[in-house]
Amino acid sequence: MRFVGSERFVGKAGAAVGAALVLAACSSGGGGGSAGGSSASGPVGSAGASVSAKPTATPTPTRAPYGPVLSGSVDPVTTALAQVAGAKSVTDLDAVLGGIVTSAQGAAKVLGRADEPPAVTAAQTELVAAMTALATDVGKVRSGITSHRLCALSSAEAELGTSQGLVAVSSALAKMTAAGYPTTFAVPPLPQQQSRSLDNGTMVRKGKLRGEGVFKVENGGRTDAVVSLALNGKAVHSVFVGKGQNADVDGVEDGTYEVYVSGGADWDSEAKAFTQNCSFTKFEDPFPFETGRTATSWEITLQPVADGNAKTDDVDPNAFPQP
């Protein structure tokens, strides 16, 4: 092994070069190494091999098909809406409405995170807002049922039909269909809100009326009312008194009656009940009618008065005698 160097290369740098040359000569197996030949085995001044790291390519994730995501979000809302037709009472409908709220909120959440094609970005944003609005609208219908603002199946379904959220969902999905992403969304047939009434003084329930008693009602309230004279919890005579009007019942038979008042709007003659803004009350004290030298005459007001001497209690609608 031969050391090749020069005294002109001094200091630490010179020593390092010389060391590299000696190592190269030794690794050649004795085969005629020289300064030029050994320098080809690696960079000058390095005792090891040169290694360069190459970055590993990250695979591009495959975009999930948008059609199934859209349908999977919208179909549960359609299914929930279809159950409205099967509701037989406001209690049934309230449970159905709960399902609509849940499915609409779920659709808004999923679609809000969906990776949509650029062609439907605007429509998807519109659809998310529409589903949120639908859930809010349906929640208001449920609150109306709880508060008796909507006290019949027909009025609750009619208010559902006025939902702007339903209109907005249909509009957004029409744009999705035009862009090539159709769904099976459908809104069930829903009734229109009504405002039915009877002529003032109409007897909703008319007993024999062969007595001599007189029962007078003044309705200074803001809603129509049906006032019933009841015996043993059953209505015997019931009269319709329009808001702001008076009505009389003549010929009341002797007996001690309880007086029930049903107030509200939109009188359903078939159901014998108001469908909106319902109230159910009963006068605390009974009303005795007796025929003697004179006939009994009672007069009541349905609105509070300054010198009023009668109190009323709220009554559970389920315990209220049908007029």
C-alpha cells in the first residue's frame, strides 16, 4: 500500500484528503490504485457512501360517489314525511313529526360535510339550509300541538303544508336533478288551513228545552265559543256564541248544571270541536235551575269583568264533555 501525498497540502484539510486516499487504496485489493482512480469511489473528504432519500408518494384518496351520499341523506326525510298520511290523531302526528325533525337534521349534517362535485356546490349549500329550515318549521308545528294552538289533526297537517322549508328542499333538489343527481323526494298531500264557523246562537246540542229556565251568554272574548250545560258530566244543551256576540238558551229544564266552555277558531261540525287556539274551561260553581213562582235566569260573561263573581278552571281536553 502506497501513500500518495504532497507536503504542499498542510493542515487539517490536507490530512483529511490523505486519509481518504489511503482508505481507497486499501479497498482496491492491491490493484494499482492511484490518486485519480481512488477519487471516483466517493466524494472527496467523506469516509462513507452518499445516500439520498426519495419521498414516498401519498396516494390520492378516491372521492366517494356523490349520488349515494345525496340519496342516503334525503331518503329518510321522504320516508318520514310519507308517514304523515297514516296519523290518526294529533298524538300520532306529533310522533311522526319528531321523525321528520330528526331525519332533516341528520340530512343537513351529512350534506354539510359531503365532498360534492363543483357543479352542485351552490345547490348543496341551498339544500343544507333548506333541511335546517324544515326541521325548524316542523318543530314549531309540534310546539303548536303541545300548546293547543293546533288542536286537531287537520289544522296541524295544514300548518305543516305551509312550511317554507318544504318548498326550499324541493327547489334545491330540483337543481340537483338538473345537474344529474336525482332523488325520490316527495311531499305528501296536505290540507289547507280553514276558518269555519256557525251562525251565532246555533244549538250544537239541543236537549228537550221544555223547561222555563233562561241561560244567557255574553262572549266579549277574542275567539268563538261553545257553551254547554252539563248534567253528570254529559252535555245536555250546547250553544255556539260568536266572538263579540251574545246568545240565549230558552227552556232549560230544572236541574243543577255544570257549565263548560270550549273556545277557539275553525269549528269542525263533524268532530264538534275547534281545530285552532283551543281552550277548555269550566265554571267552578254549579248553576241550579228551579221553577217556582218565577223561572230561573242565569247570565254569564266569557271575558273577565271588573266586578266578576265567577271563577273558572282549566279542564283536561280528554275529560271535557263533547258538546
